[in-house]
Amino acid sequence: FTAWCNSHLRKAGTQIENIEEDFRDGLKLMLLLEVISGERLAKPERGKMRVHKISNVNKALDFIASKGVKLVSIGAEEIVDGNVKMTLGMIWTIILRFAIQDISVEETSAKEGLLLWCQRKTAPYKNVNIQNFHISWKDGLGFCALIHRHRPELIDYGKLRKDDPLTNLNTAFDVAEKYLDIPKMLDAEDIIGTLRPDEKAIMTYVSCYYHAFSGAQKAETAANRICKVLAVNQENEQLMEDYEKLASDLLEWIRRTIPWLENRAPENTMQAMQQKLEDFRDYRRLHKPPKVQEKCQLEINFNTLQTKLRLSNRPAFMPSEGKMVSDINNAWGGLEQAEKGYEEWLLNEIRRLERLDHLAEKFRQKASIHESWTDGKEAMLQQKDYETATLSEIKALLKKHEAFESDLAAHQDRVEQIAAIAQELNELDYYDSPSVNARCQKICDQWDNLGALTQKRREALERTEKLLETIDQLYLEYAKRAAPFNNWMEGAMEDLQDTFIVHTIEEIQGLTTAHEQFKATLPDADKERQAILGIHNEVSKIVQTYHVNMAGTNPYTTITPHEINGKWEHVRQLVPRRDQALMEEHARQQQNERLRKQFGAQANVIGPWIQTKMEEIGRISIEMHGTLEDQLNHLRQYEKSIVNYKPKIDQLEGDHQQIQEALIFDNKHTNYTMEHIRVGWEQLLTTIARTINEVENQILTRDAKGISQEQMNEFRASFNHFDRKKTGMMDCEDFRACLISMGYNMGEAEFARIMSIVDPNRLGVVTFQAFIDFMSRETADTDTADQVMASFKILAGDKNYITVDELRRELPPDQAEYCIARMAPYNGRDAVPGALDYMSFSTALYGESDL
């Protein structure tokens, strides 16, 4: 105790020789208290009388009591009388109060705190096990370990032996006195020779070590702070890297997908276009949904990262150029625009190909009928039979030619129809247009030639007409009536075999009505047939009666009664076939109408359901009650109920696929298209995920800033009150009114500064998350660049730079290397090899300058 007292009294230029005697007048006792407390005591009495001494000792005891120390059974009289036990008790009380009591590790008592400090500092050393303040120190290794831990250059610990306690103790005491200014308060021989060394003496001496190394304790605290800051920075950098990679992958997928959707190269066949449509359905069902989730997750990760950066007082994260959330949204919008255009193009192409197939078949049928009719007509027109014909024969040839001209004129409409269909196929870009055009051109050229030959033959017949007499009018009447009737039958056969394409029940009903009207004309047609056959029969009677040279043949026409009857029979056979075809098509259109109604019924339920859920989520995000965890659980349950609705969407997709496969292009039973439902469903999933993320970020903010649930409820109530439009956002004026209601008295400049914090993108609105961040920042205690810089300064021993070795000694390995890799070399005049600039590094951590 004498040594301890002298270690402090020498600072005042004095000391004591005998602890029993030198404190009796109270003067050096008062001086000791002034040195160790740094405070001035009352002016001492300078008299030599006992009353003066008691007064001085009482002043010392009163000062001790003023520091909250209870002096049990210690009075000034005992000290003045030289009572050794009382004097030593008083000194021990002073040591406890001024040397040991302030030692507190993890909020333990002074003695336990000092013991815990010793255990932590000596834990790495072999043969050292500090459990108390007596026998644990007898071998001297504990003292040596404390010195080596803080000043390794003073002791070669590796050469010490546990079985040489005298050397160990003297080494520690000598080094402590010489280099650490800790006087020898203990005697090595006494400690070794005592079964249980004095606990108070050991504690007093060890406390001097603690105070001597208090600077190292500050360094440890500083190192912990730096580690915490660096850990936050490392985590944020990893989140930034993850965002960049996810954004790059998503943009690359969009970049690769859009050219596919923009490839509008048409196919020549319906089968090929149907395959394109099936590939597009696979894209919508299988390839796009995971990317929708990735896009949503990307926005959630971005919001979480920004929240963490704000909570750690870091600058906001700015993604690489072209990888902002807005860039992702713009690229996604381009994708959806291309997707919409591609689907419309596919359906239009299918309609076009269907129309082309119909027209091509119609062209071939009409061309075949016409070519069949023209077969042999050129050779007939080029005959010279009129040169050797009799009078009656030449007149017959003339009438026959007139009938042919009538027939030719009747076929003019068919030729025009063939040319019109060929022109339409060209305009619709039919893939086999060259062969169609060649066939059409051949028909037209032949038709022109037939016209020329017809004119030439008529001129030849008319030149000889004057030489001929009119032949039997009955043959002529037969020919004139048979030709149009034959043409009518050919037209009827063509119409009855004509293919048709319809999309609605109304259209098929129209065709059925027209067919019924045609059937109604059959009785009149049959009467005409009977009349024509009657004329032929009368001719036969005349020939038989008058023995005409024509031998029963009609020189005016090639149409025989047999042909008329054959074609008439064919017409009668085609009528029921047409009935069957129309009936089958009517059944198909009824099935299509059932598919329309089935899709419409579901879409009219799902569409409003999605809209209702969107509105409910909007209300939930504004009118949340209970704790944030309650809100989060409620939202997750709500999300689960929405996800459980997915089978209904899938069922609707199946119905939509059936409709497309049936080539149904419109639906009067609903205003909702599959595209509406898909977009609404994706928006619904994204909105609930974002709402959940907002609550999670609010929990992050609350926990990081120490915001209570009551404060969070107050923030929510204030926000909801001033969110007058109930959009989940306050505009500038509502936010200003909110601040004023909470006691902020600010001018325009201050309000503009606050708006730049809560609305950095200058959108003119304040979200709830931004509002919480601002309110929490107003009171929260956060680390700053100055605090981190001060911590590095402690580790650097108050130097303006820190060395590589110091970083590796004071920080964990990974964080030490993190600093070394990022700190710039220190270029000051006092620089040494390996010196690093921790000041600019600390500033850069908070985005206030570039490394």
C-alpha cells in the first residue's frame, strides 16, 4: 500500500516513509486524494495540534464519502492515533474507489470486471489460467503475459518457465517499473513463500496494469467499431454485386427475346404458323413467368439494399449505366410491346393463310371447270364444215354458233371471277402465286383466242347465210333453252360444291337460308327441264314423220337430253350432300359458341376478382393495424390466398388455348381478353410482393433505429392522416402540413433540403418508407465518418497514418485485408514504409469523396 500511495504522491513531489505515521496529520492524505481524483479539497489546517489533525483527516474522509463511498467504522481519531488496521482499511477503500471501481467489463462488478479483463488478455498464453487474485499469480506468468500482450517487445515470453516463478515475478516487476512506470508494490519472495498471497495487494498491483494499458482498451473498442463499419460495407458491396448480376442477366434475356418476338417472317403453310403459335404459348407459360419473378425480386433486392444503406448512413446505391430499375422497367415494357405485336401478327397471319387456302381452292375449282368447258372449243371453231354443208346444215351451224356465243358470254363472268381471285391471291402474297398467275394467264389468253375465233367463224357463216334456209325452229328453240339451262345446272353444281368458311352461327345460318331458297327453285327448274326435253321429243317426232336428213341429231347444240338428265341427276345428288355439310358446320359453330361462353363466364369472374384484390391491397397498405409483424403475417396469408387462386388462371389459359385452336377470333360474351387477365395477374403478384417488402423494410428500419411499435404506429397514423388522396404517398403540401403538425418550424430553404432527402428523384411525392427513414434519422444515433476516423487514429497511436502491421494486429484477418486493399498510401512528410491513409478511406466509406 505504501508503494501504491508513493506512485501517486511522487507526482506532487513528495512521498511517505511510514504508512502508520505519515498520514496522521491528514496533510499528505488530502494531497493523495487531490492527485488521484484531479480535484481540489478544502484548504487544510496548518496547526500542529490534535484538533487540527482531526479536522484535516475529516476533510479527507468527507471527500471520500462525497464520492459515494461508505466508510464503515473508520474515524478520524483512529487515523490520527496511528491505528494501523484503520489506516490500511482506509487506504484499501481509496484504492477500491479510485483505482478499481471504474474498471467495468461487460457491466460486472469492479473485482469481476478486472478478473474478466485479465482472463481475456491472457487467454492465448499457455500455462496461464487466471481464476482469482491470489494463487493464480504465484508463478509470475500472469504478470508477464499481461505485459507481453500489450508490449511484446519488452518480454521474450517464449523463454519463461513455469517452474521458475522467482525469475518470472522479478522480470515482470522490473519491466513494469522501468518501462510502464508501475512501482514495485510486491515482493517476489513474499509471494512465493506465502501459501495464499494477499488478494488486496495483488488486486491493487494488477489494477495499475489495467490503467497502464487503458489506451490498448480504447484501441480494442476502436477496432470493434471499425470491424462493424467494414462488415456493413462488405455486406452492401455483395448486395450491389448481386443486383448488378441479376440485372445483367435479366436485360440479356430481354435482349435475346425481343428479336425473336420481332421476327415477323411469314410462313407459307397453316401448319408452320400453328407451330409458331404453340412456341409462343410455351414462352408465355414456361419461359416468361420465372422472369416476371426475377424482375419482382430485383426490385425487392434494390429497395432492401437502399434501406440498408440509409440505415447505415451510406450514400444511395447507383447501379451501372443502363441497369437502373427504370431501365429494367423500360426494357420490360419494350418486351411486352413486342410480345403483344407478335401475338397479333400470329393471329392475323393465321387468318390470312386460312383465307389464302380457301381462295386457292376456289381458284383451282373454277379454273378446272372452265378448262373442262373450253376443252376442244378452239378446234371446233376452226372447223371448215360449213364449206361442204347442205343448206339446212349451214343454217344449223349458224344457229349452233349463236348458241355457242351465248354460252361464251355466259362463261365471261367465270373468267372474270378466276382473274379476280388470282389478283386477290397476289395481293395477299400467296406463296404459290407464280403457278396461279401462269394458269390464269393461260386461261385469259385462251379466252381471247376463243373470242377471235368465234368472231371469225361468225363472219364466215354470215357470208354463206344468204345461201342457206332457216332450219327447223324447234331445234333452235331447244338449243336456246338447253344452253342456259345447262349453264344454270353447271352453276348450281359449282355452287353446291363450293367450299365455305364461317366464324359465327349467324354466318352459317345465312348459308343455310340461301341453300333453302335454292332448293325452293328446284320444282321450277324441273318444269323447264321437262319443257326442254319435250321440245327434243317433238323434234324426234317431226324427223320420224317427215324423214329429215338430220337423222335425229340437233345441229344447233351439242347438249343432248342425256347430258341434261345426267347433270340434273347430279344436281339432285349434290343437294343432300350440301345439307350435310351445312349441318356439320352449324354443329361446329355451336361448339365454338359454347367455348366463347365458357371462357367469358370465367373471365367475367376472374377479371373483377383481380381488380378487387388490387384495391384491397391498396387499402391494406394504407390502413395497416397492429404490429409490423402482425401486418407482415397478415400480408403473407393474403399473398398465400392469392397464389392459391392460380389454378383458376391456369384453367382459363386452357380454355383460351382451346379457343385459339378452334380459330375463334372474337368473343361478345366478355370484355376481358387473356392478355388483360395475364397482365392483371402479374401486376397483382408484383403488388403484394412489393407491399410485403415495404413492411419488411419498415421492420429493418424500426429494429436498426430502435423505433418502438408505438412510434411506428404514430408514424403510420400521421402519414395516413395527411395522405389525403389515399394513394400511399403524400404530395409536397401534405408533407409540409405533416411536418408542421409534428412541431417543425422551417423556411423554404429548410423544407427544400428535407424534400431532397425524402424525394431524391424529385417525383413530387413522399412514400411511407421515405417518411419513416426521415423520422428515424431525426433521432437515431448512427456511426459517422468522423467516428470511424477517430477509431483508426486510436489504433494508429495518434499518428496521421496507420501501418499494414498495425491493421493486421488490431483487426480480424479478412477485415484487415479489406482495408489494406482499399487504403491509399500515405504521402505525408512523416510517412514510413507501409504507411496507409486511413483519413481518406474513412471519408470514402460514407461516399463523401472518392478513394
